[in-house]
Amino acid sequence: MYAAHTAAGLQALLPPIVRFHDVPEYLARVSAAYAPALSFPQQTTVQQAINALREMRAVDVGHIYYIFVTDYNERLVGVINLHDLFFAVPGAHLFEVMDRRVFTLSADAGLEEQAHAMSESGLLALPVVDEQGRLVGAMEMRDLIAALEHNSAATAYRLAGLNSGAAIDAPLISQAGYRMIWQSASFVVALLLAWIVGSFEYSVTGTMLVVAMLPLLLRQGSLTGRQSLTMMVRSLALGVVRSGQPATVWRMLRRELLLGGVAGLCLGALAGSVVALWQGSTVLGLIAGGVLFVCMLLAAAAGVLMPLVCTRLRSRPGPCSRCRQWRRGSVSRRQWHHPSHPLPGTDDGAQSGPSHRPADRRDGGAPRARLPRHGRGPRAGIAGTRADSLGEAPACRLSA
């Protein structure tokens, strides 16, 4: 708990040489993992810093791993390990013993980017700086884990069609209304399925193979679409694919279509062989294998394009659950049919599938879930530096 209930009150309790960096309001809205930070001026001596740390025992400032060092403009210029601080010459200045290689986290980094940067750096905490390099806060591993758990729970609720704030004692009317939204959407899709199957009335009366193969088409389309959707959402979160860069979207789409095509070709050949041996008809086998191949291709394309549509609609791509994306690939009017009975209203049974238009905006429309900030003190430093371990984390950079 804070020793004072306000930032000004807490700063009044700190030693004079300790600077308090409160998290701006706009940063608190961006991420719930950000927390206030403490720093020391670079002209401070080692002995002064040690004495200030001893005086801070009466103030709950959280865990101190490293000492942040700032210049007169409050720009982060270095960090010092507590071990190095206590064994340094007492009269030396902090700028003489500090490590100038500092991993910093961008102030506008999202929760997924924070997790990626933390994982790549191998640190327990990271300083947060603005565009001018000024220290504005810190992010600690335990706060990030709590935010990720909260965000994962909210996403799981949305995937199941439940209100993220749902509780056992929540009002039944509000919960029933929220659930009915998704139940109604599922009901409409089920009616579409029934209409598609009903359009094969003459084919079904001639053979039960159509009905027997429908579960196979739906199952394989579901799995293919879910795999593509997972890869696309992860790529968007890590910045590998950006909706404003068509080249990255096309590369991802081409890759997933290739993977879906290879799987569809192999499984289509297997399904076609089984149907041909089962029914004694090579034509039926070719149709079954071809439709399964097209079904998996459409599902792979839907898994890539649906997250982009969600970003265009200012929605998070994660909640694009499998019930909303794979059916556009597997439940289209390109369902396979008996060769002697084309689809009603067509000459040869060929119908165009659904069209998907990629969005041109990256995720960022919906606000992220915030956690209570009670009991979280300012962070005075990070846990270590590894200059060669960060890789290409989009939100984290190494300043020398």
C-alpha cells in the first residue's frame, strides 16, 4: 500500500534527490501494466543514492531491482544494478558507474507487445519512455502477468459469447440479453446450413453420401480456419503483419493458402479414394475430394481475412471465434452435390463464395481492460540487461 494516497503526498515522503515519475493518464488507458517509477539524477553520488534507498524503507515503493538514472530533462540515460551500486566507490557519480545500454519500452506499446518485449529481453521489469526519451513509468513482470490473465479471461468470455463482466450473481435479464445476441447469430447460421442442405433435396433422395460427407467438410473447414485464425491474430499482435501494409497481409495470406492447399490436396485425395471405393464411382470420388480441397482453401482464407475485418470494424481480432469465421469457408454455396442434380437456380452448380476485403487499419480501436491499481507502488528499476537477447521486439528498443 502507498504511504500516501496521492502522488504529491508520496513524493513528499521520498528523499529530495529521488525523482518520482507518475504514469500519465493516457498511458494508464493504454495499458494496465504500467506503474510509476523512481529515478536518481546522474550527478548523484553512490553514497547519496545508498542513503536515499535506506531512507525509503518507510515508504512502500514496491520491489527495487535496478536504479534508473535520468538527466536534468528527466530523460533516461542509464541504469545501475544494486549489486554494482553497493560495491562502487562511494564518492563516484552515478553517470560514472551506470550502464548506458538500456532496454526501454515505448509508451504506446500494447499489452501483447509488452509481453513480447518482456519475453525477448528476459528481464523482470522494463522502463517506459515517451517519444522524447523521458522516463514516464515502468512495467514489472508481475503486473504484466496479472494484466495478461485478466485479458485472457475477458477474451475467453467473449469467445464463448458471454459478457466479460459476467458473474454468478449478475442480473439474469442483462446476461440473457447478451447471450441472446450470440445465440441469434448462431441460429441464423444454422438456418443457412438447413437451407443449403435442403437445396440438395433431389440429391439426398438419390444417395445418402451427401449427408454423410457434410460432417467431414464442416470439421475439416473448422480446423483449417481455426489454425489460420490463430496464426493471423498472433502475427497482428506481434506486429509481423500490419493491416496498413498490403505486402505483409498478402505474404500471410499466400502462406496460409499454401498450407491449406497442401492439406486439402492430401486429405481430398484420401477422401476421394475412400468415396470412390465406397460408392464404386470415380466421379463421386473426384467431386468429394475437390469440394474438400476448395472447402479448406476457403476456410484458410477466411481465417486470415476475418481478423482484418475485425480491425476495420474497430474490434479486437482475438474474439473472431471459429463459429464466426470458418463457416464462411465451409458453409458456402459451393457445397458438393450429385453431378446429375445441379444447385437450384444455376446452370452448373457453380456459385461464387463469400468475398473478403482486408482492412486497412491495425488493431487499436477497442480500449484494453484495466486492472485496479491499488497497492501498486512505483518501480525503481529493472532486473538486468542483456544487450544481445532482445531480437526484433517492435515495442522495445535498446538505447546506448
